[in-house]
Amino acid sequence: MSGAATERAAQRRVPVERLRRRLDPMTLPFQTTAEVDPVVGTVGQPRALEALEFGLEIASYGYNVYVAGRPGSGRESTVLRLVEQIAAKRATPPDWVYVHNF
């Protein structure tokens, strides 16, 4: 690094004690997490939810929706919830059952 770059980096140095957020548990309005209501829905993914809903609303053949994310991030439950909401607004498709060699 050049001298100017090193100087700018030194000016922006963050002290070690500021690298971690500390929280006093006594400031929380509950004693245990059992008292906290579970989060309903998906938090912090408005664009992803909008894209997913757009894809699920396409009522034509040959379209697919791909969902990626970390394990345990709520992908499956989010997709299932949206699919159920959209399916509830649509007519029930006819059932066809094929039984081979009955």
C-alpha cells in the first residue's frame, strides 16, 4: 500500500472493543425466550418474496421457480406458505387417478 492509503486505513481503524455488540440481558422485556412470540412470515426478504410470488402466479405450463438459501433459513416453509395462499385463490384442479394392473 502507498503511504496515503496506509494513512487512510489507519484513520478508519476500528478499535477491537467496538467490533462486537454487547447487550445487557436486563434491558430485555422478558426473562426467557419461551416468553417471546415466534416470528410469523419471512423477515428481511421483500425482493425475494416478491419474485417468488410473481413466479408462483404465472398460470402457464413450462415455468419453474428456483429457491436458494442456507439450510434452516425458512425456504421450504416460506414457499409452502405462499403456495397454499395462492392455491386457495384458485379453482381446485380435477383429480385424475391412474391405477395400473388393478
